[in-house]
Amino acid sequence: MDRRDSARIEERNNLKLALATFALQLDAFEMRVGGGPSRAGIKREGSALPADLRHEVQEENRGARR
């Protein structure tokens, strides 16, 4: 295998790792924003959303439960 091939393989592996890391971070963000269960089932006091958007999401959630 020449140097160029090994560099491409290494770059591909780095991109796979970056994509997997991003997917995990996105899942964690969606859990926080979507009001899903947090670690150990403890609700967080704060929110990742500004107050006006948080209110909008809460209203949508109330409407979905009805």
C-alpha cells in the first residue's frame, strides 16, 4: 500500500469518527430540547432553549397530549 492510500484510509476513519461523534451529540441535544428522559431519569431545571421558544415547545407538547 502506498502512502497516498494509507492517508486516504486514515482520513476516512477520521471522518467516520467525526460523524459518529456528531450523531451522538445531536441525539443528546434532541433529548434535552425535546424533553426526553435525562440521565438517571432526573429532570433538568434549565433548558437549552430561550424562554420564548421553550414556551412554544411546551404549548406544542400540551397540544400533543390532548
